[in-house]
Amino acid sequence: MTALVWLVPIALVMGLVGLGAFLWSMRSGQYDDLDGAAERIFIDADADRPMASVEDDATEPKPSR
């Protein structure tokens, strides 16, 4: 029975800390852009490079092995 005297308040404090962390993350905008991260996988890596380097890659001959 004495263990419950310690465990119940500890569980309540841990729950309040978790709730506080969740509310802080909501207010600081952690969940604002849910679709951006999901759609980033579809972006081609070559699209991030300048056009000059993409054209250079297309005109240079590939080395044969």
C-alpha cells in the first residue's frame, strides 16, 4: 500500500510532463506541415541542381568500364 503513495503521484507528474510537452509542440508549430515531408520523397534529386550542370551531364560521354 505504501508503494501506491509513491507511484500514483509519480505517474501523475509524468503524465502532466508528457501533456505539457505535447501542448508545447502544438503551440510551436511542430505539426504545421504534415504533407511537405510526405511529398518530399517524390522530388527528383536532379531537379535541385542548376540546369547547366544537368545539360553538362547529358553532353559528356559516359566513361566505359
